Amino acid sequence: MANPNTGIHATQTRGFERPGAIGQVADNSPHNRKRDLINSDPQAVQVSTLQVTVAKADYDLTVGGIPFNLDADAGSLALAADALADSWNEEAILRGWMTAVSDGVDTVTLTGNNVGMVIDFSGVEAGLTYALASAADDADPVPFGRAMIATGYATPADSQLDPDGTMLAGVLVASAKFTAQVDTWTVADPGVGQFIGATVKVLGFDQVISERVPWQTDLDTTLDALATVINAALADAGLSAYVTAAGPAGAPAAGELEFTAAIPGVEFATTVTCDDAAGYPVISLASNKALATSFLRSFAGASIRATDEVPSQVGTTSSSYGANRGVRVLAEGPMWVESSQSPTYGTRVFVGTGSGEEGRFYNSAGAGRIPLPLSVARWLYSARSGEGDEAAVVRFLANV
């Protein structure tokens, strides 16, 4: 429709609006799907021990800057430990901080009741030996617009955030959160004149690598030859940065062919086949493939910008969820995220896992970056040139 004052037709074009803030959902479609995760990693409670080395009727020690005299039992180390644990739990302040349990021998274990709370011990009387078994820790902050993985339902340590244990725990994507997938195939020797073959598919890419080699000298030599041609084919397809193969000359044992993810979090599928005139030889697979090895299996979406998050300092603007907070995540729909690459419509999304790239989205491969299938995510558009904003919109299509 033409503007009556200018004669110019009014049109709606995406390129003329300002980019959204990082982590902002790019539209208000009713089809967008959101979820909540508990940011509980690597939160932990403090665990300390008091070992009784000399049985006494009571012990002096200072906890949290407050001096205490706790009753015990001079009859034996075990009786002293039991009585000391009871005395600790009867002190309201101490029981509020930590719960004491005696092992019935000579040691009292003190477990913190609040994650991240550090309890200082000093002035421990002779006859008691204090030790810090594990330190308290808060959950790491989660920046807006970053990829997150679900790690399972809340444990008792998360009870402050989710007392019913009905919410999924989540964590910012990072290489340290995954174990590299390893598939180890054990192959029976087919003998002279036969072939051994294998296929590999890296999830996130369409290519299927399929190679086979004739039996050479012995089984192990044959498997080494197969690993060599598979690695060459992976390199030709641009997939060698994600998975590698090795025969007995490498990591696995005799009679084995092993595939290993080069980036923790990359998932792949493999098969091994072998022909034998006398009958199909025995082939078996040992794999650690699980939620802990696969980014795709655990991917939950990206952290949504929250306007109610409290900044760490007055006068500053928060750009992340604080420690031990619930995190709102976009599982399906479009979101503004950081990007200086100017990605174009429909292109593949890669997620960084290495230092400095944790949970960031890219349109190109790189060290520590995991590909997402186009059925899970794809780029839509980037901010207009000249606006000075390094941002782009990625659409998440399907997540559990």
C-alpha cells in the first residue's frame, strides 16, 4: 500500500529492525518451546572430618570464628567419636551449618547443609585431627545466548532449588563436561582371500565413510590397513577432526579396530563387517556411547536473556545467570546469539566447547566445535552490516 504523502510503498523487511539483545528470543511465535534447567554445576557442599586420636571427655575448637566446647567420651576412640558427633548435632549453630556422622571407629564426617558455604575450622584441640575432604563450590554463571546440556534430574544437593526433584539439571556446554566416545570392535580372523570392512558416520554430517580391505598377512596387519584407509577417507571428507580409527598398531589390542572421538561430545556411529567362506566370523562391539559422550543426546537449547537477573555490582548490567539459579532455555524457536561471522540463511551451526568458546555458536568448523544436524538447528540471518552489533539469529528446530 502506497504512503499517500510520499507515494512509496510500505514494506516490512527484516533487515531494518535493530538486532535483539544476546539471548533474546527473536519472535513471539506460539510454537516456540521453552524449558527450565537448574544451574547446579559444579556446586558442592563442604565435607570435613574430625579424627579422634586421643579419647577425651570434651574438645575445644573454633568453627566459623565461634569457639565451641563439645562433650565427648574418654572411654575409647569409638565412644569419643560417637559422642562428639552427637554433641555437634545438638549445637543449633553447628547443626545448621553441617551434619555430623560418626563412623563408629574414630572419625566424624561433617557434611555441609548448604552448597557453596565455606565453614572455617581453627583452634582444634590436640587429640583431634581436622581435614578438609572436599571444598564447597558454587555453580558457574551461565551467560545469555549459550548452548546448554541437560545432565539429569536434580540430586539431593540441588534440593535448595528444586526440593521435589522434578526439574532437569543443566550446565553450560564445555569439553570438560563430556567423555570422548570410543567404539572398539573385536573381529575374528576370516583368513586368506577374505575382506574386512567398516563404516563411520559422524552425527551432524550426511556423509557415510565406508571402506574395506582384503586380508593381508594376518588379522592385525589387515586391521591396521583398514584403519589407514578409513582415516584417509575421513580426511578427504573433512571429518578427521571429529573421529579417528586405529588398528592393533595403535591404541587397541590384537584383533581390534577402534574408533575414537577427536572432540569430546562428538557422537558417531560405526559398523564392522567381514566375509568368510566358512561362515560369518564373530564380531563384537564394546562402546561407551551414552549421554555423557554425546552433545546431541544432551543438548537442551540455549539460555534465554533474563531481565530479572541481579547484576554482581550496582550500576552494571547482568549478562548471565548467577550461581545456583534456575535457567530459562529456548528449546525450539529463533534466538539472537553472539556472532561475528555473518552467517547466512540455512547454513550449519557449530557449537564451541573449548576454552573461551564454551556454548558459543559458529557457522564454521574449528578446534573443539561440534556440528549440529540441520534437523536440529540452522542459521537464519545476521545483524545488518554497519550496525556495530556482532549478533545473528539461530533457529532451534527439534530438541527433547
